[in-house]
Amino acid sequence: MASKTLRIVPLGGLGEIGKNMMTVEYGDNILVIDTGIMFPENDMLGIDYIIPDFNYLLQKRDKVRGIIVTHGHEDHTGAIRHVIEEISAPIYATRLTRGLLEAKLTRGGMLKDIKLNTVGAGEQVRVGPFEIEFFHVCHSIPDGVGLAITTPAGLIVHSGDYKFDHTPVDGWPTDFAKLGELGGRGVLALMADSTNADEPGWTPSETVIDRAFDDVFRQAEGRILIGTFASLISRMAQAAHAAFNHGRSMAFVGTSMVENARIARSLGYLDVPDELIVPLDEALRMPPSKVILMCTGTQGEPSSILGRLSTGTNRQFDLIRGDTVVLSSHPIPGNEEMVHRTINRLLQRGADVVYDAIAPVHVSGHARQEEMKLLLRLIQPKYFVPIHGELRHLKQHASLAREIGIPADQVAVVENGTVIEFSEGMMHIGERVPGGYVFVDGSGVGDIGPTVMREREALARDGFVVVHLHLDGESGKLREEPEIVSKGFVFVRDAEQLFEDARTKIDHLAASANGAHLEELVENELSKYFYAETRRRPMVFVFASRHN
């Protein structure tokens, strides 16, 4: 029976926005769909990004037959290097997605060892027992695909990230005919993007941005800085079109933005005149009214171009009064506070800031409720699994499915790690495997766990106090006054009496303890004392050096 069971195991993207990764398994064959990252939430101190926990796959690495990447956004591609370091398998991606993957793998020095296969919408490949058909879906990056996967247990469809835009920037709408054809075949299960499941109606077309950009360009007298994701190629094209119409030159700022623009231009996905694009150093010498700069940083990331400009720490150039900054993206859920803080800082530094709350300078690349219902109608699946979203999005998408007639017991709302099994045409919810966070901090991958994160939170909240004891090696008594150093707790000159009383307490403890376990005793007692006096809980570290 086990050999005839199809297993779907989501390792990322279900119960959260980002780090999308899923496995499709049949017998001794595994297909991996996407390897994405998630941006850290504002309480994840020091974390660069988060990747899926794919330890489940490491136990079965010899069964992985292929990795499919549906499109080029970071939440679907960003973890590819980490996965390929551990799992050797061919990768399948469309031309633009492959180009972006090649850039990532080249930076990691890994490209020569990887088998990258280019696929296109309308094509199909066989990977193990899986027959995979790629169909075009419209999204906020060109060359996105959904997947129709014929398995021995039945046909399953993975939507990828999609929207139903009839007038997309690249002129290539979602393939409705293919969706209808798949529905006519009989689909065992549909797995569909839930990101905007709580948004009623239809997602606006990308064309509304052209009008908004035109208004901004007409009114701006100085430089225009457009912030967006480095992989949002369609926004680059719209910005270039507006720049051309208004007689401005365009420069890309930031390594990832420059690299992605180069790749998109070389592959023909960003068709702009050569004379329109100028290097940054040349753009900075031009009259402000003749320049636009494309930057990263719309999620409030401190190390991004806009993040550094908002704090005055960018090395190459600074904001000047009269600059207009356009934030062409929505805040990722959880990033709202950081984005608003960046907007306020940009305003403080004299820039005019345009963002989606005051002008339609961004539209989502994800379907809203009416598009989701249409997809369900077209595909007509027997079973439905909402994917790509926080739990509230998955639940709402499930509700939409029930509205159009899919029985509640044929809809599976699950989170990362929950195994979904299909056997003899029936769906079962199986065991749960690890599907949590793996933190990437600098060069460290997975070496930061919950304990370290709690310690960082405590340090950020209440600071620390370090006590150095100089003890007599024989008697264990204090040889000199304890040294106390504090950071992030209280300002020392305002708390002289607090630390003087702490030293007195240490003297008493040292006299009664006879040196036995003195460090631990001082640590515990000072923690209690500081909380009693200040209602704060600094981390207290006590070190002793013994001298003969």
C-alpha cells in the first residue's frame, strides 16, 4: 500500500509568508518544488534571513529526482545554495528564473557542479515517475509557471504565485486555456496560492502603475528614487518606460538590483534603449531633474539602499532636499513597523515619499478572492490544499473553496511539516515532520536556535551587567573591590548608588560563601536585586580570577 501512496510534504510557506518549499513523493522518488527564504521579523535580532528546515529531505537525499523553481522571487529561490550544498539533484527553471539562479550559484562558487535545465511554459518533462507540464501564470516577475504533475496516483496542480491580469506589463497573461484543459482531465488535488485570500474582488492590473508613475514624474522637480524588490523586473520596465517618456536617465543602485537588471536585459525580459541606462556615478553628476535611481529597501531593511539613505549612512550618495522617493511594494506581513519607520526617516531628511497608501504605485502580484474562485472553477479539483500564506490566509482560502461547493472534508488546511497522503483516490492527513525555521546569521546556518534568540531579546530589552571578582586563591576572599560594567541597562553616572549597593551585597556574599560557588551565588542575588530596584531583568555575568 505504501508504494501506491502519494505524499505531499510542505516544508515552508504554509502558515507564513515566504520560504516556500514543498515535496511531492511517490515510492522512492521525491520532487522538490521551490527553495525560498523568508525575511526576518523585527524581533529576530541579528538574523539575515530564514530558510526552511529540510532535515526531513536529508534523510532521503538519494531519492530526490529533481528541484523545480516556479519563478525568480527570493521567497522561491533564495535558499537554493543551502539546499544544493546538501542535495545533489537537477534543477528545472524557465529562462529568466534560471538566469537569476545562475547568479546566486555563481556567487557561491557552485555553478559548475549543478545541472540546470531550462524549461518553458507549454513544455513538459519527466522526472522519475512524475510527468510535469509547465503552464504560464502572470505574476509580478516574468516567466512564472504553474505545474501540472501527473503522478501514478492522479493529476495534481500547483498554481505557483499567480494573478489573472489581462493587461500585464509583458503582455503575457495567465494561460486560461490550459487551466480549463486541466480541469477537463480530472484533477485529484489543487494546491493554490493564498497570499491575498482576505482581499475581496480582483487584483488591479499592472497598468494602473503606469498612470501613477506618470503623475509622479510629471510633478517631481528633483531626483526620483524608486524602491522595489531587486527581482521585480516588471517594475524596472515600467520605471524605464516612464523615464524615457519624461526625458530622464536611469541608474540601478545596489549589487542585486544591478545584477538582476543585467540578467533581465541580456535575456530580453527588460527591453530598454541602451542610452537610457547610465552608471550610478554618471547619474550622480547629472542634473537632478534628469535622473531616476532604482533602489532596494522597500521592506525597511537597515542594510538596504533606502534603509541607509533614511539614516544618512549610505556611502555613495545621500538624499538631497527635493528628492522624491517612491516605494513600489506592499509591506510583507510583519514588516509594517520597519517600513513606516523608514518612511518617517526619509521624510525627516527632506524627501517627498510616495507609497501605496497615497498613490497606486504598487499592485500585488497575487490573486484576490474572485480570481481564487475562478481558478477553483477552472480546475475543478476533487481535493484542495491552500498554500503560500499565513494560517489566516489558508483558512480564508478554504472558506472560499467551500463557498463554491467543495466539501469541507475535501479541503486540507495544514501548516509546515504536515504530511498529506493520497491513496486510492482518497486524501488522508498523516504525521507531522519538522518544518520550522532555520536562521541564517552571517556565515552561520542553523547554529542560532530559540535559546540564542531569547538571549538576544533579553539583551536588547534590558541589557547586561558584567561583574569581575578578584579573589584570594587560598581564602577565597575578595582581594579588591569588584569591577562592574553595564551596557544597555542603566546609565552608570545616574546609577552610582545602585552599583555601590551591589558591591556591598557582593562583599557580604563573599564573606559568607568562603569562595564556594561564589560566581553563581552573586549572579542569582544581583539578578534579584536589580529587578527589585529597577523592575528590569538585565543578564548578569560574573567572572572570578583567583590570585595566590
